[in-house]
Amino acid sequence: MWECNWRSLICGLLIAACAACTSPYEENLAHDRQWDKLGSYHGEQGYREWDEKELTRRGALSETDYEAYRAGYLKGRFEYCSEKHTVDTVINPGYPNDCREGKSSSSYGLVERGY
């Protein structure tokens, strides 16, 4: 009985730890406060944009830091969407097309920043 619960607990902790992982490259960019490059990397890879809470947790301290990340993300996202004309796949045609014009999947948009 206890053995099964311990296994579940350990597996759950490992899964949670892996989900929270970032690459060494991302960690270095955040450590060096290169927010524009970090945002660009996330956009180019098709990753979701980090919100203000995540950026603060990684060391972004000012509105300028957030804006630099956002500008880099938008640039990278443009590159990502320019290379991929569609995100839809044959396997799963219901997959949301994040590159569709007019659709924003940004989690840190103008409204959240008070604009």
C-alpha cells in the first residue's frame, strides 16, 4: 500500500519538475537579462509567451524588461508564422492555427498592460 503511494508521489514530482524545466539557453538569457533575445527565442520556437508573473520569477524587474521580451517575442513569432503557412496537420485537423491572421494567442497582451 505505501509502496504504491510512494511511487505515485515520486512520479508526480518528476513530472511536475520536468514541466517546470527551462533549457540552459533560456536560463542563460534570463540570467544575462537579455529579455529581447529570450522573447525572440520563444516566438521562433512557437512557444507560448511568458506572462508577467513568469518573467518576474525569472528576474525581469521593470516594465522595460517586459517590453523588451514582448518585442522579441512578436519578432520571433512573426518569423515562426512566416515559415509555417499553416499549423494544421493531417493527423489532427482540429489543431488551433496560432498563425492565423488576426488571432493572438498572447498571454501578455495590451489589455493586461493597461493599454
